[in-house]
Amino acid sequence: MSRPRETGDPWRDSLAADLKALDRESSPPAGAHPDEDAWVRYACGELTADERERLANHALACDECAAIARAVGHVREGAEAIDAGAPRTSAAPGTSAAPERRMAVWLALAAALVIAVSGAILLRRSPQAEPGADRIVSTNPSAQTARPARPEPRVWARLGDPPEVRLPASLALAVRGTDKDRDEALEAFGAGITPYREGRFREAADRLAPLAARRPDIPEFAYYLGVARLFAGDPSAAIEPLRQARVSATVGDDARWHEATALERAGRREEADALLKSLCASANSYQSRACAAAGSGS
Amino acid sequence: MLALSIQERSMGEARSLAAGNASGVRSDEAAVQEIVRRYGRLIRHAIRRAGGPEVTTLADDIEQTVIVNLWRQMAREQTIDHPASYIYRAAIRETVRAVRRERERAEAAADATPGAVAHSADPEAMAVARQRREALAAAIAALAPDRARAVRAHLGGWSAQEIMELTGWSYQRTRNLVARGMADLRSALVAKGVR
């Protein structure tokens, strides 16, 4: 199921194909496939360092487990948005839920099972179901009035690698004020960009936020704040700084692309589409990607 | 056919549950149901991304199966104190099962496809390819363990983000291991005459 991506580098692609052939020919990787419990613990961050290393080694040598690792990664990535709207039916930490309440939750779940399964069957058999409509829709009126779900981000908005750090060559001159102001700004930026480079995006965002607020005249600061928030899983908060960074001569195009990504991931699809069209309509380094994304609908 | 058989089995379960619990609707229900539905869609997308285009045609069945199975898992529990956490864990289990199920299906389909037998190539070309693969295996085996893992992941098409998630490495460490591992690999292969 998983396959090496073609990169346009023939040497690397041929090695990737050779490695795949080797894995096919060789005996199964050492150790049994991780079981479901192991994957659940991996997804919940509960594995010890040794267990995680064993699982990673196995997944890198096993096509099936590589596909599982990727799929689990996608679910883990998407779960944050779902959990943000999760119901709080449990007792607060440190207190015990009354048995009647827990039973009530169970009864509610059981009733919902009836509704969900029955609704699924009805819709599955209904020729009137609209193309593209959800296949399973509750027949329960309270569910139908629930807040609409944020749509899953489309493929083009998937987060790959975070952008490399690029600053205008004239940044030191652009930071106006005294030498002290300039040194403080650059030092604060360095403190924020270090965790960014190390993949600690939440920490990077926390450090960059005051700097970006203090120095709105340097759009690159806002850009890396926006990207850090986006990669930290907070696309809604990423939108505004990315919008501010559009004016940058260095990262303006990147800012618009990542703003579109943040809008999409925040469920603001129409605005994302509008921005994609604008990127597609002008010459820039994201034009072909934007046109493909705007035209694919996926 | 897969989805139909599941629905038929579920119908019986639904009837038996309905007989005992039809009055137990609470305000939590819609929210829990919504979460399950969204997880169903999420797993569907995850499987599609991990599985590639061949899974796309089965996406609706996957989502359907996932949702029904999630509800079944929940129905087996006596009490659920933390629904969000519970559903997340159940969703991970269902993801693992769905990937395995789809792989089995794909393998069975490939086996059943006429003409799926591998073509025999020119023996000399096969020997050269064999030597290349052996040189690659030896070169990777000679790398430092973490560089070997990074190279395997990189050649397997994993992004830096995916490698970070799997291994727990930082972004910078991931980039360094991939870059240095690939440089080592290139040197080793060039030394063996593989270009």
C-alpha cells in the first residue's frame, strides 16, 4: 500500500525501488508485527523509548506496518480537531462519577447505536440519497441540529515539512531603532526560531508571538509565528499573522500559500479557495500547486 | 457486498439493543454520535492517504465499516468514563484493522489478476540488478544505526514530519540524519562502483 514517492531524483528513486525490492525478497523483519495495543499506545504516546524504537525499526522495514504507521499518524493529526469538540461526560479528575450517570451515558450510547446503524441502513438503501452526501446520517433530530462538523482538510493542505528559515538579507537594516532595539529583536527571533528548527512548534509560537506583536514592521516575524502555529495544530490562530506576512518580499508567496492551508485546515474552505485562485492567477513560486489544488477539488 | 453483510449482522444487534434501551437518549448522545461520525471520516481519509488511489473506490465501505465497528466496540463496554479518549483509542484500533484488511484485499486481488505473473527479464540485467541490491543492502547495514533508519525512511518516501512522529527525533536531528546518511550511502555505493 505504501510506496516510495517519486522525487525527480533518478538516483534516489532507483535506490528507493531497489530497497523496496530487497524488502519484498527478504524474510519478514525481525520481531512480530506490533499488535493493536502497541499501536494504540504508540498513538497515545505511552510507549517506552525502547518499545518505540523497536516499533519504529519494524515499521521502517515492513511495508504493512509502514502503512499502518502512516495511517495512525494521520488519525492522530486529525484527532486534535475532533477532541476539541468532544463532550465532557466524565467526572472531573479526583471525583468519582455516580454509577447512575455512567449508566446513563452507556444507555445514551446504546440508543445512539440503534439510531446510527438504523440510519445507515436506511440511507444505504435509499435511492434518493444525494451524491456526495454523508453515507451515515442520524435520524435523531437533536443530532441533525448539532453544530456542523469542520470538513476534513483536502489533500493539498496536508502539512509536509515546515519551510526552511529564510530572512531578507537586509533584515539587520530593516529593524529600525537603536542598535539595542535591533539586537534585542534578532536575539528574540533566534530564541523563537531555534525550537521551530527542532520541531517544537508550540514553544516556537509562544516565543515568537510577543516579538511579532512588538515588531509588526518585520513581516517575516509574523510569518514564522503563523507557520509555527499551523504546524503546532492551531490553524485558526495561524491565519492572522500569515495574512500580515503577505507583504514580505522574501516570504510573501509562502505566507499566502500557508494562509490558504491554515484556512483550509480551520474549515474556512471558501476563503481558502479564494486565496488559491489568487495564487493561481499570478506568477509566483506556488502558482502551479495552487492551480492544481484549485482545480482538483480534493 | 462487504458493507451489506455488515449491515445485516448489525441489524440483529440493533434490534436486540433497541428492545432494552430505547428510552436512554441524553444530551450527550448527539455529541458522541457526531464524534464517532467524524472519526469514521477521519479514518477513511487516513486509510486513503496511506493506501493510495487503489483504496479510493472502497472509501465509502471503509467509512461505513469503521463507524459500525466503532459503535460495536462501544456497545461491548459496560461504562465509558472518558468517551473522547475511548473513541480515539478505538479509532486507532480500527485504523490498524482497516489497513490490514485493505492490504489483504489488495493482495488477494493481485493474486487473482490474470497475467500477474512476473515477466522474466534478461538474465544479465537481472544479475546486475541483483548486485545493485546487494550493494545497497550492505551499504545500509554499514551505516550507523540511526542513519540507517533515517535512510530507510527517506527512501521509503517518509516525510521529515512522518519520521519525526515515528521516531520521536527533533526536526533538526531528522534532517541531519537523513542528509548525512544519504551522503554516506552515496559514498559507499560509489566506492562499490554503483552509480
